Amino acid sequence: MFTRPRVNSALSKFVIAKLSIDSGKFQDDNRRLIRERFRLEPTLPIYLVLKPTGEVVAVQAGMERSEEKFVQFLEKGL
């Protein structure tokens, strides 16, 4: 999905951060962060669009195969 031109163009307007919730040294801490700070159940994948203040603007939990819908999700944060 991320290599598709429209998605890639939309993503270029964001600061990207990745939290691993299924492997790695901090997976338990990252799951706890998602549950406690964002009040969400950690799923794979889960995408959050945040304001610089940390406020959640949009959430995409689970796989989205439609390029159009994923771009619409990202545009909520612009």
C-alpha cells in the first residue's frame, strides 16, 4: 500500500513513527501505550493520525486494501 503513488504522496506530508506490538524488546510497553494513552485495542495493523499535541485525529484498525479509502483516512489529518 505504501508504495502506491497516491498513498506515498499523502504519507510524505506526515512524520512517521512505528511502534512494534508483535515483536521486539518493547512490544509489551507499546501495547500498553496504545491501550492506556489512546484507549484502543492493539491490532495489526493499526494506524493513528495525531495532531502535534498528541490528539488522535483518525484511526485505521485492521487491513485496508482500498487505496482510495486509505488516502481518505490519511487526509483526515491534513
